[in-house]
Amino acid sequence: MEPADTPSETPFLDRLASADLTARERDVACFYEDRLPGAALLNLEEVCQGVGVSSATVARFARKLGYADFRDMTRSLRTRVRHDLSLPVERLRRLGDGGVPGRAVLGHRAARSYAQLRSFTTDLDKYVFLDQLHNRNEVLYYRLLTDHLAELLPIVYDPTVGEAIKKWSRDYRRSRAVYLSIDRIEDVRPSFEALGLGPDDVDLLVVSDAEEILGIGDWGVNGTDISVGKLAVYTAAAGIHPERAIAVNLDCGTDNEALLNDPSYLGNRHARVRGERYDALVDEYLSVASELFPRALLHFEDFGPSNARRILQGNRERYRIFNDDMQGTGAIVMAAVVSGMRVTGRTFADQRLVVYGAGTAGTGMADQIHAGMVRDGLSPEEATARIWLVDRAGLVTDDMTGLPDYQRAYARPAAEAAGWERSSRGAVELLEVVRRAEPTILIGTSTNHGAFTREVIEAMSAGVERPIVLPLSNPTERIEAMPEDVIAWSRGKALVATGIPVTPFDYEGTTFTIGQGNNALLYPGLGLGVIVSGASRVTDGMLLAAAQAVAGQVDPTEPGASLLPPVENLRASSATVAVAVARQAEADGVATASHDNLIQAVQDAMWQPAYGALEA
């Protein structure tokens, strides 16, 4: 039987959702949202002190919600609390589990927070708002992210996080990461031990030394939010529990002179340390993290080109390590290539690859496609012979001095290009490479806008019936070619994916939808699959399985169809990828956990942002 005094007036949270509040009044609203039901017992002075506002502001807040004054609002709130607490225990459980107020309260808060978010005019202001919400109410933050994931991904991560990083020290609010200094390597272990987490309490660590951030370069300790933002995507897209994930910053100094001369900079004030001391810090991090959290995936993010490949290749057989810039980017490109091959009817063994922009990202893509070629029957040597790298100095050949290790493996014999046409600067340029190599796949990671000229695309189309063209640089002003031009220059034959979002367009009566090679389509699901399977390491087979799972979510054979799925339904997409990765981990013999129903195991592992019964 229901209590006789069931409140019949408009609930407090409904009033909040529709109220037109000022910034200070919104602070009062957040104070109440985060502290109900306890906030109902506070007097006016306690509310003012808790929020840091005047009594007049609180009074105006109450009146805007339709109450006569603060006293009337408090009376209403206390009546509601008494009513809720008088309900039978079983009904309370139902209410918190989605009946009414647990889910309903969170929905109200999420809707109101989204309305506040939309009131900001710049992406950076939206980033700051979300960051503050994250610090204040983690469940609400992730509910907002999951409800509007496609819209908010560019806000919480690339590209907006790059702008926030530039101002991180000046606008410092809170660090959500474990800070490890190269000047105190002995602090690595106690820093992790201080968290009080046991060996079964952590699923994921994301670490960055912030040397090569999202195309903006070296930002030292300011790059802390790279790791934080990456974890946010893992949680929103794949349900990795936020309490089971750790962000880590390796402060190795910085070569950014502007930071070193900035009085507000919070990091180590010396040049970036390299060599033995750097390796000692990385080794200590890997050793301690894997010892204390033996089931955790160790994700590396935005390391410089001189270190990223070396760390990955030297440690991937010993640790559960993953580098998104190399492996994740390579795998999402693999997904686009897999889709393209479904159209052409060819295998990896039939491909010839030219990569224009041979940094760690570009060579990481080459590595993944090379692994696919070997998997489809070529020897490692035969696969290497089907890959050409073009960098600032032109075609990469083995007579060049000072080649980084990640390029050296693919350097072409100098004799091969002896008779090739060279530019006035003595380089074998992209157009000549395309004419000679007749690639089936052309990848751009150069940030050289317009590098894929009409001549390049026409030359490629002349040698290949359905060329796969992937201009992946971003933002738009750095892309190698716009997809609409590539389609026109190839007379509709090219199969295209990009690194930027592209609006569908028409060409000769066909609407072309261009897929975006967003790593978020792949790495969250990959991480979830590693966690569910307990994989001891990340294999090439697991990366390929992830790529195939992404590609399998679209039908590229329809005229003008996208090679990649959209990002609107990332949680479902991530679950699909996770199942494929976990199955491949079993097939590769690296899984340490088994499940009778893998699909259900993946669903059960995905955390949902929700309030408990009394938390609302």
C-alpha cells in the first residue's frame, strides 16, 4: 500500500530540466543533483557555503524552479525524500534498477547536462564543461557520452583535446593520471602501490610520454589528458569499467621551448631525456605495471617515432602491450582494405602498397598489411617487395643515410630506382612511384594537402581496375585529396576512405558515402576482447580479426557504399569486435579465460553508466 502523503507536485528534477538558469544558478543545480537526497536536509547557509554563492542566488534559483522561496523548495524536497524512504524495500530496489527514480533521475540529469553543453559556442568550452562534469559526477559524465557518443567523440578526444592540452598547465584543474617522472624512476612502484589496487582490480592502463600528440608534437606533461581522453573513449564505446582503468603520464621533459619558458608549466623543466635513462623508465613502467596488474592491457599512446616502434617490437612478446598509433591505425586501415577487397575479389597476396608519409602511423599500416600478405601465403620477403614508402625525401631507398629503424625494413634497393625519373631536388616523387609500382592501394599519412593530384589518381586508375585510395591525414586542410575529387578523377572506380568526416555526395547519378578511418571503431572493442579472453599478448591475428569484424559491419559492394561503418553505434560495434578478438585469441593459443557463451560474456563485461538504488 502506498503512503498517504505521496507527493503530487512537479518533481524537483523535472523542474530543473525545464528551468532557464544562469551559470551561477546552474552551479546550485549541480550541487543539489550530486547530493540528493542528503541536500534536502541542508539549510540556506550550508547551501551557500557548499556552492560558493550568495543567499540571493539560491533564492532566485528556488523561484525559477517555481517555488515560493528557499523554504518552500526545502519543504518539497524533504517531503519527497520521506516518501521515497517509506517505500517497501523491494520497490526501492525496482526503482533504482530502472523503474523510476534510478534511471529516470539519471536521464533527467543527462538531458539537462546536454542542454547546458549545447549552450556553449566553442568546442573547447564544451571540453571544459565535460571535464568538470567528469570530476563531479562520473556516472552522469559517461551517461552523457554514451547517449551522444558520435557527437562528443571529437570533443573529449581528437581534435579538441589537442587545444585543451596546449592550455593544460595554465588552466590546471585536476589530474586524473598517475604521474611518473624520469627524474625519479624509483617512484614508479610506490606511485602504483599507493593506489591500493590488487592484481585483479585493473583491466587497462593507457600511458603516454606526449612526444608526438595528434599532429601538434611535443607537449610534455600537458599531454596528460591524452591518456585520460583515451580511457574515456574505452569506457563510453566498449564499457571498460572506469574504476578498473588507469591513465599514466611519463614526464621525460620536453623539447618545446615555449613550455620551458612558460612560468605556468607544471612539468619537468629540462630537455626531453632520451637514451638509457628513457629506456630505464619505460622498462620500469612495463615491469612494475605488469607485475602489479598482471591481467591488464598496457596501451601506449602518442609516443615519438623514434621510440614507438622500438618499444612495441621489443616488448610485444613479453607483455600484453598495444600501440594504437601503430597497431590500431594499421588495423582500421586494414578494415578499409578488407572491405575494398570484398569489392575487387582479391586477397592480400594480390596487393601492391604505396604509403605516402612514412612515419610511425604509415609504417604501422604497412606492417599490418604486410602481416595480411604473409597470412595469405606470401613469404615475408615477397610481402616486403610489394611495399613502397615515400617520405619527404621521396622514395625510401637503402642508400639513404640516417633512415629510422621503422623505415629501414621497407627501404627499396637503390638499384631498382636507378633509371626512374627524378625531380629537380633529386628525389623519386610520388607520381613516378605510382607509375612504376602500379599500386592497388595508396595510403596518405603525410599531412601534405593536395599531394594526391589528378595525375597521381589517373596514373593509379590506369593500372588498376578498382584502386583503393585512402587519404587519411586530418584535419581537412591537410588531407592528401578530397574524396569527391578522387572519385571524379578515377571516373568512379576508386574505393575511398578518409581520416576526416565527409558529407555524402553524388557522382554521375550515384551517391557516394565515404567512411571515416576512426580508430575508435576498433581499439575499444579490441581492448574489451583482450580483457574478456585474458589474452597474454596481442597477436597479428587478433588485429586482423578486429579489422575483419569492423569491415563485416558494412556491405561495400553496393554502388557508392562506404568501406567502413559509421561511429553512431559504437557500443554495439565494439561488442562485435570484442567477440571476434576473443575468438581469435583462443585460436592463437594466447587466451587464458574460456567462456561457454562468448557473446554473453562480452555483454556482461560491459559496464553501464547507471545509479544504484539510493545513489539517485
